[in-house]
Amino acid sequence: MNHNPADLAQTIKTIESIVPDGYGRMPIPSETDEELQEQIEIALQFENRKDILLNQHGIDNLLKYVERMASECLRESRFKDCQHAAQSLELLLCQPDNDRHPLMVALALIHDAYFRLPEPRPEFDAAQLPLFCAEWESFDQEKSSKAIHFRIREEPEGPRYICYW
């Protein structure tokens, strides 16, 4: 576990600033995805995740990242892409006073992509992702489908989730 406040500040700054304009429309995967995943993994190593306070740009970056990783999971049928999306959502769930609707849209994307994976599907690690797993266990796709909207668009590179945050 990392405890260095300077490392935390640098990680937060990077998550908030690493994503270029148009990130949500960039081809999947991209170098930015890899760089953002690296910062997410660093952030998850901090003992007190409540200290990871992101500005709106950082929150938006993580939401776009969930959308992109769920799309990658849809294309490649790899659990690791759902896992990356779940790690991003874990950080979002740590944010105080966050609007629940975008978080539930993100959870619905991960849920949809995950259940398209072939069985047997690996489980998410509750020790690493406690907030995500708590939401995951209580998520009701049918009940949420009335309030949560996304669609799948076919692109030359493959299917892609389009969200209505």
C-alpha cells in the first residue's frame, strides 16, 4: 500500500489530465487507455481511497474509460477488459457526493459486457474492489434498464457501446 501524499497528488493530476479531447471517440484500444489503466492501478494501491478526490474532468475521464473498456470486452471477449472497467468504477464509487446515474450506467455497461463473455466467467476480486463488488451484487439489470440507456453501435473496428450518461 502506498502512503506518500506526493505520489497520490501526482496520480490524481495524471488521471485528470492524461486524456486528450475526443478521447471517447478515439479508436479502441489506444495508448491513452494503457496510460490511464496504469494510473488507475497506482491509485488502487493507496490505503485510503477516500483521499483520491477527482475533479469533474477526472470523473469524466474514468467514465469514458469504463465505456471504452466495456466496448473492448464486447469486441475481444476478454475478462481483463471488464476487470479494467471495474477498477475504474471502483475509483468512481469512492468519490463523495457523486451523481449515481452515470455510475449505474457504467455498472450496466460492465454487466452487459461481462454476461456476454463465454462461461465459465471469472469472478471480480472483492478484496481489491469492495465498493464495486457490493454494487455488482445488488445490481438488478431488469429494474435498472428503464432508467439506464446505452446502445451498441457497429463500427469498422467492431461493436462499441454508446452511453447516455
